[in-house]
Amino acid sequence: MDSDNTYIKQIFKDLDFSEKEIELINNAFKKVKFNKGAVLIEEGETVNTQYFIMEGCLRSYRINKLGKEFTVQFGVKDWWISDYTAFFSSEKAIMTVEVIQDAILYKITNEQKEFLYDQVPKIEHFFRLKLEKAFASFQKRIIANLSLTAAERYINFITTYPNIEQSVKNYHIASYLGITTESLSRIRKELAH
């Protein structure tokens, strides 16, 4: 439980809660802190937790059979992160989630979230809207990866994540874009002119 309930306002923007509902939410969420390099979820694990990012930067990624990394998502302040394939099913994690900047997170288990859905129905509505937006975002990313040039994908990246570029390694950005670090450098040079 967190005695300072300001995190509830940050997570559930525009929602008002009764004292009883605040108590239920406080009992469901746990504040956790991780240093850069910490791994929250490893490929192959059972996943029952999702994280709200209060501070810091995280990424989810997968490594293929040849050892090449593919960054699937960056997570920054006010975003959620997990391996959702595993979180919403009985499958094992297909990605790793790591901290790439020291982070303060609020975690909730699937069981705790289901309990809140039952006890505080507006939270279920809140999460449904978040999932709809996330699904649309991932769909746009798939279309972009299939149809845009590497330079166009990079421009989309810096537009979507204006504050991340200075905080993450070039190979993380390159793996997110599906290009090499050399291609990323070339694109940046071309755009600078």
C-alpha cells in the first residue's frame, strides 16, 4: 500500500474514486523500484503482472534464434508494459522486459485487476479503453513496418517518442525500427542535411 495516493490520480486520470475504492486500489497495486539493467520478465516465464511506469524507461524485446534482438515496445512515464501475450493467456512469455533507465513502477497482477473490475467497474472501462488504444497503436506499427521506408519509420519513432532518443542506446532504436545501427546513423545524417 502507498500512503500517498497521488499515483492513483496519475494512473487513472479523470476518474474519481470513493475512499473505499481508493483503499481497494491501494491494496491491489504495489510500488516497486528497479535499477537500469533489471529484467522484469524473461522469455519463457509465466507472466501474471503488468506495470504502470511512474518514472523511467523500459523496453520489451525478443531475441531470435540467430541472437538478433528485436525491440517490440518502449515504455515511458504514464505507459503500461508487460508481455501481454503471456499476461492475457496461459502461454509463457515470448519477450523479455528490461529497465533501460532507473524506474519507479506500480505493478498489479491479473487476479488483482480482475478483483478491481468486479469491485470498481469504472476501472474495467478504463482498461478496455487503454487496450483499444494499444491495439490500434500496434496495428499502425505493423502497417508502418510493412509499408514505410526506414527513414519514415525513424521519423515516426522520434515523433511518437520525442524524449526517448537521448535515453536509449542506438542499437535499441535500430532494433525497434528493424534496421542496423549503421543504417540508423546514415538516416540521421541524411535528415540532418
